[in-house]
Amino acid sequence: MTNTQNEINADLIAELLREQHPDLADLPLTFGAHGWDNQLWRLGDELAVRLPWATEDSDELLLKEHALLPALAPHLPLQVPVPQRLGQPSGRFPHPWIVTTWVAGEPADRAPATRGAEAADTLAAFLTALHQPAPDDAPRGRNRGGPLADVDEGFAHFLKETTNLGLIPNPDTVREIWHDALAAPDWTGPSVWLHGDLHPANILTKDGNFCGVVDFGDLCAGDPACDLAAGWLLLPDGAIDRFHQSYSSATDPATIRRARGWALLKALVCLLIGDNGVHGRPGGKATWGPPADATLQRLTATCT
């Protein structure tokens, strides 16, 4: 993370709204959340304001979401934050920012899905609707959606870090899963639209099932296995087979193997972020640790 010099608060956002979208300026503002790239503030009952704040890529990702998500959102079966207004950079805030619809629900890192069969069907239906062939000019991901070999070096780094911290009790089994995923045949189908960042903090739940998906800044085109990894990260024990069966495209064995690799990589990253949160290190989020640990247990339990 690269923190900017911008102090984002309700007074700043209210001023930006008065300058560029005065019809929204009198709506109440409440802080929602902050992620790696953006801060989220609720605006009234139905809207939200998202502002870049912490990474070098945040402006680009926000503009991409504003440009692409409105055309995809009507075809998705879960609520997503649909951009409504675009805020321009100014002397007061030198970055673009957007007003979107508000998506209600609790992040799955705090309120995980518990209704296994229903959640598996819901997640599969969402990804089925999203994973449509993307146009040739669709953006490529930031180390997402391509061959797993492209992130092999990163995997080795994260495995070393988590092992050194005592977070991985069986690194040899983890390596076995990764090498099997690397050995799986590459995706030969069309590049499809991907969310690109389906970790537990980016999907919302209500009453034990998924109800919304947020943060489409990593929207890109590529191998569906990258998103299908979410089944291991988000679903309760015993639901992964139902998820694969419910997903409309043929989840061939090679795609499932690659998805396991992506899930493993994401779990290692989330373990580190969770451990940082437990120990008060910068960038840490303690709630990311338990779902990552559960993911590893599910993956290693199925290792053959």
C-alpha cells in the first residue's frame, strides 16, 4: 500500500459533492469501509461514494469499473455497486471518484456463508452469468486470469513467508497441490469476464447465503479458473462439489485443478494479511485469517 496525502473524511466528500454533484450534497454520509485501493462511504440510503486512497493503481481501477460495470451489472443475479456518477480530479482532491449504488450485506470474512447448498448454487449462478466471452479489447488482469506459471514466483514467496511464520503445518502437501495445478493443461476456451478478486471481504452475505458482490476494480478477461477458486475460499465444508455441478460451463478436471491452485495462492496471501492483523502490522486484517485457514484445510484434505 502507498498511502496518499489525502485525508478523506465526511467534510471533504460533502465539499466534493457540492462542487460537482450538488443534488446529492445534502444526503447524510457515514463511513463504510476501506480496502487496498478505495474508501467507501454510504451516501443516504441507496448510494455510496468510492474514493481512491492507498495504492498507485487505484485511479485506473476505479475508472475501469466506472466504464465497464454498468453494461455487465444488469445480467448479474446478485446486487453489485453500479456506478451512477463520476467525480473529476480537482485541486481539493486530485483523483477521480465515483458514486455507486449501495449494496447491503455483511462481508463474508465477518459473516461467512453457512447454507452450503444454497450458497453453492448462488455463487455458481453469479459466475455463470459473469463468465461470458469478453471482447478482444477487454483488460487483462494484474497477475490474475492468466497461466498459473506467471505467478509461480509469487507463490514460492508467499509459501516461504507463511511457513516461516508457522502458519502452514504441512508445506509439502501445499507444494503438491500447487505443482498439480501447474501441471494442469492451460485454458483453451475464450477469455471470459472475471471479477478477479473474489476473496471473502468482497462478497456479502445475508441469512447464511450470498447477497452481493463488490469491488470490481480488478474486472478483467481470462481463465475462469481464477474466479472458480472462490468456491474453496467462500463456501462451507462439503459444498464444493455442488458448486462445480451447478456452474453452467463444463468444469473439466483441468479447470478444477487450476482453480485449486488459484485458491491456494489466495489463501496464502489472506493468511499473511490475517496474521498481520492479529499482530498489529500495517495492512493487516485479522478477519481474513480464519477463512484462509479453512480454505487450506479443505484443499489439503482433498489432496490425493
